[in-house]
Amino acid sequence: MQQAVDTLDLDGLTDSRKHCLASGTITQLCGQTSAWMAGYAKEMADLLGPGDFSRQDLRADRAGRTCGTRNFDSQSLVLCCAAAGY
């Protein structure tokens, strides 16, 4: 999953957009279950650690998973996340 995210250039993007694109990319390459686990694990780590838990991040993750199941290339995923508001 980390290798999937490492392929992305997320510099300068909003946090929600990063979540959508990362979750969508993980969905495309590893499946929806892996993307769900990665998103929730990240937010649980934020809740219990120095990060900032965010329901908005979970919503962006959900949008990314949806986009990842409907789009099979990175450009379509980018457009889908944008259309979803991320």
C-alpha cells in the first residue's frame, strides 16, 4: 500500500485531496479492503498519537475508494476526486 502512495506527487495539495487520491490509488492497485484499512489505520494513529483525527479525511478516503473502483488510470482518478470535491 505504501508503494502505491509513494508513486503519487502529493506536494501542494489539500489534505482532503491527498486522502482521496491516495485511497483511490490504493484501491486501484491493492483493492478496496486495503484502502479502507489504510485510511482507518491512519486516522486511528492520528487519534491516538500526535496527529489530528478528521472525519473529513475519512469522507475523502471513501470518495477515493469509490473513484478507484470506477476509474482505472491515474488521470481519471484525479478527475473523479475533483468532481467529488477533493
